[in-house]
Amino acid sequence: MPVITDNIASLGYATPELVLAGFFLFILLADLVFTRNRGQMACTLAILGLAMTLLVTLRLYPAGERLLFAKMMAIDPFALFFKIFFVGSTAVIVLLSPATAYIPRTRQGEYYAFLLAITLGMSLLASAADLVMIVLALEMVSVTSYLLAGFMKEQAASAEAALKYAIYGAVATGTMVYGMSLLYGITGTTNLYEMPQAIARGGAAPLALFVAVLLVLVGFGYKIAAVPFHMWAPDVYEGAPTPVTALLSVGPKAAGFAVLIRFFYAALAVPAGPGRWNPVADIDWPLLVAVISAVTMTVGNLIAINQSNLKRLLAYSAIAHAGYILMGFVLLNGQGLYAMLFYLIVYAFMNLGAFLVVIALAGPLRSEELKDYAGLASRTAFPAVAMAVFLFSLTGIPPLAGFVGKFYLFAALIEAGRAWLWLAVVGVLNSVISLYYYARIVKAMFLEKGPSGRLTVASAHQVLIAALLIPTVLLGIYWAPVARFTDYSLRLLGPLAR
Amino acid sequence: MIGLHHYLVVSAVLFALGMFAIITRKNGVAILMGIELVLNAANLNFVAFSRYVWGGLTGQVFAIFVIMLAAAEAAVMLAIVIAVYDRFQSIDVDRVDSLKG
């Protein structure tokens, strides 16, 4: 794999990050200079910035696989997949924000600037090939998330969410950095791609290595909200402005998976044939992650049953979904990774869709509580039907996209042999549990009697809901192009080639 | 003669003290101080490994980045603590518990 050491030459391959950073500064500046229609202008600039980022990201595909900035960053189809993913999910949040009342009028410029900053952080995280870059990019995502979670600081819940998020986040980062210092001590390198040889050469004590990996896993586990590092998620999701919650449940979670895959498959696994890996130095990290996966989905689903606030319920559902996605991670084969990436795409559509309905109804309904959703279908039909589709897709009922995503995950597990059959069984049982609380929302909307009076949903939100609804249904019937794209994206650097 | 092991022991103690502060302290700012201890334990490790085992500047540079990162994090966390004090008239994390479930 070609390494570009020259910094100036590397810049040509870091164009998405450059564009995002440029627009981030530009929005802040424009917000200071102009005085009229500042919110509208910041929103337009953010859309423009994201569109340009998408364009330059697509133009990077012919570049193939390279290491930039003296092996600090990797640019490959895997990283580009996540960059496109992040731009897309942030674009949905930017587009839905103007028609809501969450963000104070005077601080809209900062809001859109922060949305671009968090996208920049996530993009860097998907490319990070060195422990230094992982720490810096992860912190960029985290610190921006704290600020966004506390953006409605006039409200107690939002300020509290920011404090809890910041404390949990900082502890997780501190633990992770300590783990990385041990990893550096054991291997003598901070580069992910040099680590397998360094471990093999050094004959490191397996216990020391295991402890270091465990500490690093705390940082990543916090980012994807896996049990037992999930405690922050429900409070933060409930207290944060709902558009921010929607972003946190998709963007940073996917970024956490991107860095998790690159870290474990590049640094702690050695290739054993095409599309297969073995754990380095016989550390049994797949079993460790499998246990985390099983516990994560079970805890997430069981606690979700009792929730009465929709944001909180969706928070626990998001925790459970992190558990499902982790099932593909433990297999150490290309098929498992493929199922993970495919599920992330599907998850982004259906989860953003469900949050979008909550956001669209928060204005006219003045509530995010489940009890106020009673009889909703007769008051406003389209959002209620869309919500039902998103929720059934999250459960994994055919013929919706969520079914195809779950099918790939379970198929990968079962094909991997008897060793992982127990995890597949846990996953299936969890899907059944999840049906209960998703169906509870649908039942409230369609079968229960509620107050009368029509509700009107902003037309911008209706268009966006339709834009997310179509892929959620379509991907359940015809998913070949997305499958090809996912397959292509799995060509990670060198040893990770499928 | 002071060697690598002395530094590693001090750093492990710092890490443990930091975690102890984070778990036992109720004051938001005191928790922040615990977090700083944990990050500095990592820094000590990086510099000690770099000096005694691997040579080069990788570990030292990593420590500088972590120092910078700790400063950025402290700035944001203090701002959040002020926002919380405005709403709750307290920075005791046990009293900041309107979100539950």
C-alpha cells in the first residue's frame, strides 16, 4: 500500500476534511458579519458545505488505498463509505432543523457550524490509522457532542444532559488514553498497521496486552453506547435537543463502529486467507465482544419495554441496535463486516426516520410522551403510517429494509458455524422482545382513542419523512446496488482486503 | 537508581487515584480534577516508555497532544458546569438528576 509522507501532497487526499473545516470557519465568520436572516444563511451554507464535501469525497474513489500524512490517516473505500454516510446523516439533520423551534434564533449560526464540526470529527475518525489520530478525532466528535447536547442551555434537562455526557465521555476517553499508553509501551508503535508485527516480534505478555485492549475498548464502547458503557445514552438522548439526539444515535455511533473495525481488524488481527482473520497473539477479543454484544441488546431491549418517553425509548432501542451490529464484528470474516456495514445503512434510514417523526410531531403535539400519541392516526395520517413503517423495520419484519439487514447479520453468524449459534439465538429472542415495545407505539397511534382535532405537520418535514420512508421500504425489496456498494467499501487497506 | 518500573507504579497510582476521585466526589469540578489525573497518568506512561524503552519522540509527542486535549476538554466542561449551576443552583452531581428511568 502506497504511503504518502509529504504533508502537502497528502492534503490533496484529505479534501473532504478541508472542505468541512473551511465551511465550519466560514459559517462562524458569516454569522458575525451579517446581521439579517442569519439562521437561514447558516443553514444554506451548511447544506452547500455538505454537498461540496460529498462531491470531493466521490472524486477520491479513483485514488484507491493510501496512507496519508506519514501513516496518520488512511484513505480507502472503507473510509469513504463512512464519510458519505456521515455527510448524508448530517444533511438530514440540517434540513429538518429550520422548521423546528429547538434552537434559539440568536445561536443558529453556531448550531450549524457545530454540525459541520462533528461531521469533520467523524470523517477523521473513519480515516484514523494511528492512535494519536484516533484520540484527537474521537475527542473532536465528543467535545462537539457535549456542546450540541447542551445547546438549549436555558432548559435544565439540556444542561444536565451535557454535564452527564461530558463526565461519562471524559472518563471513557481518559481510560482509553491510558490503555493506549500501555499499548504503546508493549508494542513501541502508535500506528495500527505496524502493530501486528510489533506484537509478534516483541513476544508481549498476553495478559498485559489484554488489559491494554480492554481499556481501549472502554473508549470505543462508550462511543457506540454498548453495555456497560451505555449509562449516559438515555439521559443524554432525552435531554438533548431532538435533532441532536437523532444525529447522536446515528453519526457518532457509526463513527465508533468505523474506528472499532479498523482498530481491531488492523492492529489486533492477522489475515488468515482471503476475508478471514485470526486474533493476534491468541487474545480472545472476539469472545469478549460477543458477550458485550449479547448483553447490550438484552439490556437495551428489556429496559426499553418500560419507557414512556419516546426519545428515551428510542435511546434504548439504539443501544439494542448497537448490540445487533456488534454480532457481525466477532466473526473475524468479511461476511460479518459486510453485514455490519449494510445494517448501518439500513439503520440510518429507519432510525433517522423514527426520530424525524418525533421531531415533526413535537411542534404541533407539544409532547414527546407516548401517552400523547394515542389516536394519532386519525389526527394526522401520513406521519403515523410512516412511524409504523420505521418501527416495524427496526423490529426486522419483512418486506422492510430492517429485515434484510438483520437477515445478513444472522446469516453470517449461522454460516460461521456452531461456535456463534448461541449469539444468533440471543439475537432472535431480542428481536421478539423488541417487537413488543415497538408495537406498543403503533397500537397507541392506531387502536387507542385520543383527543380529536387535526394536526398539521410542516411540509418540509413531510417531504423529509417521505425521503427516508422510500428507501426503508425499497431496500427491503431491491437492495442489490447498496449490496454492491457495501461490498466494494470493504476493501480496507492492505491486510484488510476482502 | 530510578527506572521504568518506578514511573509505571507512580502512573498506576495516579490512575487509581483519579478513578477514585471520579467515583467518590459529588462536586462537578472535583470530578474534572479526577479526569485530569487519569489523563496525566497516561502521559507519564507515554513519556516513561519513550525515554526508557523505545526512544524516539512518538511517546513525547503523544503526551503533548493529550495535554492539549485535556485543556480543550476542561474548557468545555467548565462552561457546561456553569450552565448547570445557572439551572440547578448547584454543581453537586447528585442533585442534577431530573432525567431518570
